[in-house]
Amino acid sequence: MKKHKQEEKIKYKPRRYRASALNILIGVAVSFVVSIAALVYQNYIFQSTTKAFREELNIDRNALDYVDAMRLNLAKYQSGIYSLQIPGSDRSGAGEYLENLKNEILLDYEDMGTYWKEDSQNAELYANLGERLNAYFENTSADINNQLSDADDREEGHITDTNPKRDEKAQIDGIHEENSDSDSTAISLALLADTLTDMNLVLDERIDSSLAVMEKNTSIWNTAFPVIMAALFAFGFFTVADGFIINYYLQNHDSMTRIGNQRYITRKGGFLYQCRKLQHYSIIFLNIRDCKYINTTIGNSNGDMVIIRYAQILKKLIRGHGYIGRMGGDNFLLCVENDYLDTFLSMVKEIVIPISTGDEIRNIRVRCRVGIARTDYDTPYRELINHAATALSQAKSQSEDAVVYEMKLQESFIREKEVQGDFKRALEAGEFIPYYQPKVSVATGRLCGAEALARWLKDGEVITPYYFVNSLERSGQILQLDYDIFDRICQNIRKWLDAGLTPVRISSNFSKLHLKNPEEFADYIIDTVRKYDIDGKYIEIELTESSGCEDFELLKIFADRIKRAGLGIAIDDFGTGYSSLSMLRSFQADVVKLDKSFLDSADAKDERKNKFIVDIIQMIDHQEEKILCEGVETKEQLEFLREAGCDIIQGYYYDRPLPIEEFEKRLANPVYEA
């Protein structure tokens, strides 16, 4: 149970990413927009702050202008009063001029109120200014009236100047001394000047403070701007760089196994080819054997876990000696150093992977097939990949663990493509026909059945299945061929019946690909037999052992449907796989066909081998199933099988596969001469 918990901890959960050049462009655009927005916002804050201080500064300066204007007007006003005291001065319009100045000063005072009433300190200064202006104007009003009155008297001759030769300044000083009211005027003027000075100081202090703050803000902005720009640039740079890194990883690595993918291994091999280093490597196309069987046994999720761990093991084994990429599914492409190739192949021949299935740990033995392409200086890398794939296809068709590419494999590959490309035309032209190889009763020497074998009549030549069946199997076109041949078999049986010939049971071969949908497959066979109104006793369906390797239950479903319909079942190639006894036990067959390899192993001098064959025949006989042996070619083989208890033989000893015309002659004369 402890192992099971440890197993659960390392379960891999695939991470799914999506990345492309569009994602990077979006990241760049977002970074740019964020950067611009941040700058605009920061500039808005700076401008708003600066604007507020600038507005306050303008208000303070306007207030200072009012103070300065009032100083100037008061100076003019006071100067006008002094001029009245100078003997001989022109006093015409003086009163009106001073009155206008006074009104202008009072208007300035009222305008200043909007600024100076804001807080208590300013309001106090403003109130003092108003009081002192009133006091000043009250004092000066009497002086002005007196001066204007004296001036009128002088003009009428009532007052004479006692010292006309005094200079202007002395006259003014004399006037101040002579007028008792001048002291109070001077005091009020001095107080007024003090108030204006205080106001001036307040405004100067505020203006200096605003200027200092604005200068500080400007300095901060000038310092912060490059820092902000650098930070935003760094953010954008690392965002784009991160996007490129993630995008590169995802484009070059398999999302499930986290090893290199097809793009990665293709680019890596291309780089080695460009650097003239590829000749030091071998290209390997690797495929996991029986992957469907593994998925069926332990489930698809655990099957994925097997592939993930297998990929990681391959990556560790090849580290420092080559490169690996997953081509999809259970296929891998590797570049392996030539010096390390044999060592690597020996290590990957069988790898044990522990997998948790419920409450137990199962050790899954994973084997592989490989196609190997030797490199040279001239062959392009992509062509070498095709060579390795061709070698792998050959390994699958020959059930080999490893096949090294040779030129003849390429010729075989080209021939296979030609077959697949020409198949549709040949099928529509009716070039595929059944030949019939007789089956003969050992006891009577009489024709008791036949096996239908496909032939291709192409350009006047009869082509055997060896040339085209495997190619059509790999492309899936074998399904159409099987149905076409079976339809022709039923046509021929109907023809023989109509002609008065007595047919024998004809066995037909079908690819195991049909068993993916066993019910539909069985329905087609039954419907075809009924379409031609044929008795089921004339039809026999041959099932090979390999048909049951991937999904034995589907095979049972099909066999049960066929038996219920009254058709015969034969187990072909018995003894060549590991499911022989399972098939015998699972359903009742009419005939069991011993593979030719059994007969080839018989030896008159080796009693042990002969006894083994006899025991198998007797075991099948006890199952109440007839025994047929293929590949009988000699009289000695026939006699051996007769003594062993074999029921039916098939082989060149009696007949080769016959075209329909010759087979019909055999139907008319079914007894073979001894």
C-alpha cells in the first residue's frame, strides 16, 4: 500500500498551453498600451499638481499686483497732496484728480477682498488695511480742503508768502511743520505702509513657497521619468522575452511527454546535416508494440502514463548520445550516435514500467519495433526519416524487432504505394477474382471443400496475394477487397447451384480490421448469403489467431452471430500465436486448420516432434472439431497425417489454387485418384 501511495504522488498531469506569434504580439501590444497609459497617468498627476500650484501662484501674483498698484496710487495720492502745499503750484483740477485716485484706491481695496478674506490672518490684515485707509483718507481729506481753501485765499490776496525764495523742499518741510494736522496724516500713512508691507511679505512668502514646490515637482518628474521609462521598458522586454521562451518551448516540445516533438527533432537533425555531422548518427523510427493491447488491459489513462514514462526513459537513455522527439501516438524519432547504437537497441528491447492500477502495482513490459536508416554525407535528413519509416513498416509486416533500411526496401515501399494507388481502378474493373484451392478428405480422397484465395488479373498476369494483401491491409483498402471477393464467391455458388453442380463448402478469409465493428461485419456476411439465396452450409468463415489478439471479446461476438446464422467457422493458422487454446475454449469451431509449420517440423527420425503433432490432433479431435492440415505436398506427409487422425488436407499434393473454370471441372469430378 505504501508503494501505491508513492505511485500516486508521481502521477503526471499534462499541462496544456496555447502559444503562438499572435500571443506574443498581443503581449507586446498590451505592454505598450500599459506603458503609454502609465506615462499618461503620471503626466496627468504631474500636470494636475503643477496646475494647482500655478493657479495659486497666479492668484498670489495678482494679489501682489493689487498691493503694488495700491502703493503706487497712494504714492501718487500723497504726492498730489504735497504738490498742493507748494506755493505757486497749479491747483486747477487737483481736487478732482485726488478724488479719482482715492476712488481707484478704494476699488483696489474692494478687489483685494476676494483674496484676503480667505483665512483669519489675511482677513485681519485686510481689515487693518481698511481701517488705516479710512483713517488716512479722513486725515488727508482735511489737509486737501485746507490747502484748496488757502489757495483760493491767496489768489484773492488775503494771504502773502513771507519767504518766496525758499526752495521747493524747504517749502514742503515748512508746510509740514506749520500744519498741526500733518503729524496725524504721516502716522496714518506710515501705518498704512506697514500694513501693505506685511501683505507684501505674506505674498512673497507664498509665492516663494509655490515656486519651491513646483521646482521640486519638476525635479522629481525629471528624475522619475527615466526610471519609469526604464521600468516599463524592462517590463515589456521581459514580457516579450517570456512569451518567446514559452512559445519556443511549446512549439518544440510534446505537451504530454515533455520531450521534443516532431518539429524539434526535425530541426535538430537538419542542423546536424547542415553542419556535416549527421553522418556520425543513425536515424531510428521507433514504435511501441501492442499499444492498443496495453490500453485495453490497463485503460487509456494508464496507457498514456506508460507512454509518458517510456518517453522519459528513452530521453535518459539517449542523453549525451543523441536526440529524441515524439512523432505522435506511440511513435518516436531518434538521432543516435553510431557508436552507441547497439547499446541503445539492447536497452530498449524491453523496458519494464510500473503502473498503479487501483490497489496494486503492475509491471508493464514494453517492447518496441525500430526502423533504422544509416546516414551518409549526401542523403538529406528528411529523406533519411522516410527511409527509417520505410524500415519500420517492413519490421511491422515481417514481425521483426529491427530492420535496417536498404534500397530494396524503398523499392518495396514504392511498389506498395503503386498497389494502393491502382487498387480503386482495379476493383472497379473487376480485376480481383477468387481462385479456389481444393480441400480433400483424407479418408475418401474426395473433394470436400475449398479455400477461396484472391488473385489480381493485371495486364494478363495473375498476381498472388503476397504482392498486394499486406499493402492493402496497411491502407485499410483490404476491407473493400474482402467484401468484393466474398460477393463473387456467393455469385459463383449461386451459379453452380443453378447449373446443377453440387457445391462444396467454400471458406473465405477476412482481415481482422473487420472486427472493429463485429455486428456490422456479421450482418454484411449474413445479408450477402441471403441475397444470393445460398444455404449456410456452403459458406465457412476463417478466423486467424491474430484476429483475437487485440480484442478477444469482439471476435466472440462475431463468431456467435455467424454460428447462429448456420454458417461454418474455421480457426486458421492454429498454433502460431498465444491464443490458440483460448479460441478453442471460447467457441465451437467446425474446422481447426493446423499451420503448415507443424507439418514442416515433422521428421520421420524425430519421434518426439511427431508425437507432439499427433497429440495436438487428438486434442482437437476430442473437441469434436474437424482437423485440416495445410501445405501437404508429399505422399509421406499424407500418410503421416492419415495415421495421426487428420480429417482434411489442403496443399499442392492434390491441387494448387484453381481458376473458376478448372475448379468447376473438379466439382464435376470430385474424386482424386490415389
